[in-house]
Amino acid sequence: MQIVVNGETVPIQVMSVLDYLASLAIDPQRVAVELNLDILPKPAYGATLLKDGDRLEIVHFVGGGQNRLTANGSRQQVFHDA
């Protein structure tokens, strides 16, 4: 199956959001996850199974801006104009 993570199509096996974050070595306490345009509460990460066609946005907040995570777990710095 395939999902879209931060705009990139990614092939994955069926797994929870928590398992997907773990596969990328991402600490779930340090990110916000949007699933199909809805913010996913952290307590739901383990019980929420990803399905074919799901769209995930994973954002890691840091001082001075935010890091947007790419599908392979690398970070891209994003700044917003004030």
C-alpha cells in the first residue's frame, strides 16, 4: 500500500502511526501529526492504523522555526514570514 507523507508518496506495510514514526526513529512526543487534514491526538497514534491513500503531515517544532520531516525521516527547515 502507499501513503503520502509530507507530500511524498511512500510504500509501507499496514502499521499504526506510532509504528510508522518508530520506523523513522522519530520521537512521537516531539512531533505533531496530521492525518487526512485532521490533527491526530498523541494518545491515538498507537491505535490508528494507516490505510492505503492516507495523507500524513509530520511536523517537528524547534526554536526559530520548525522542521518539516520528509518521508525518509530527514528534516527540512521551514520558516514563516511574520
